Amino acid sequence: MYDCSKIHKITIQYASEGPGKYAADSWKILTEEESKAICQIANDSDRSIEAVLKSHSAKPIRSIVINQDVHMIDPSKANVAAE
């Protein structure tokens, strides 16, 4: 399914945790080793990487990006309108 040797980084954006919370505050970037392990689990269970991460996450996941840099908004600037 996936060629795990080509997966170097997985970025997870978690969903907002409630009113007044900005979703971009919660990001996690998995290391290459962690990303390859998740890839292998996905292959072994015949599921997508997204499905594997969502099933093992305590927080709701909004998006998953594989091998690409993601622009992360500075939370101090993003919440200016809420003040």
C-alpha cells in the first residue's frame, strides 16, 4: 500500500478543542522513525495512515500531511480578533 521508505515526516493538525480555541494551536510533527512506524502499522492492518492515526489519537484530528512542510499560523496573531 505505502512505500514506507519514502515517508519522512507526518504533520498532524488537531481539531479545535472548543469555542475560543484555535485549531492551529495544536500541531504535532512526527519524526522520521515515528512516521515509518505508523506507515508500517497502516500497511500491516491494510488501513490508511490517517485511519491509523485517528484510531490511536486521544484528540480529534483535523488533518494529516505527509512529507510536506506546513505553514503554521502563530497563535498569538491568530487570536487577535477574539480579544
